[in-house]
Amino acid sequence: QVQLEESGGGSVQAGESLRLSCKVSAYTGSYCLAWFRQDPGKEREGVAVIATEGSTKYADSVKGRFTISKDNGKNTLYLEMKNLKPEDTAMYFCAADQMFWAPRCHEAMTRATDFDNWGQGTQVTVSS
């Protein structure tokens, strides 16, 4: 079982930036890694994924504003969020699973159930 722990959430004004981090208890180079977000009463939504070889995919709602990256030496996943909007307000979760084929990892961004390992979440609140 892989342990994941998010940090970096907070309350900001629209247009500001935040960087989320996710410390992973295993070698991040061996996992498909993703960020999801969820509002109360809504389904968990995929935000971005990064495959083992480093290719990425983003939800249309965050393209050009969010950047997913990882540091395999530190076993840490990041989500750089710029020009935040009130609609970005949600609990943000990182997730990991051993999907080695990049297209499979990219597809999994739309299916939270494909990921077996989750963090506890970090809250992001954006006010207008």
C-alpha cells in the first residue's frame, strides 16, 4: 500500500497562485500520478495526470493555468495552480496507481476508481 500526503492548500483571492505538494511513500517513477478535486455533493473530478515517463494530461477547465510535475528524487508530486478562479474551490486529492502505459494513465484521469491509493486531501478556497 502506497501512502500519500498532500499539503499546500489554503485560501486565496481570484487571480492568485498556489502550489500543492503530495509526498509519496514509494518511488514516483513507477506510478501513474494524478490530482483530483471534489466539492461536497459532487463527483470527484480529474484535474491532471502525469505518467511514469513524464507525459501529462489536463482537464479542459485548467489547461494553461495548472501544471502537474514530479520530482522522482524526492518522491513528490506537485500541482502549480495559477490565475485561480472561484470555481477551482474544492478539496484536492493526489492519487497513485501502477499503470505503466502512458495512454492508460491518461485515460484514468476521467476514472477515479482506477486509482487504488489516495491521500487525505487539502482544501483550496478561492474567493472573488
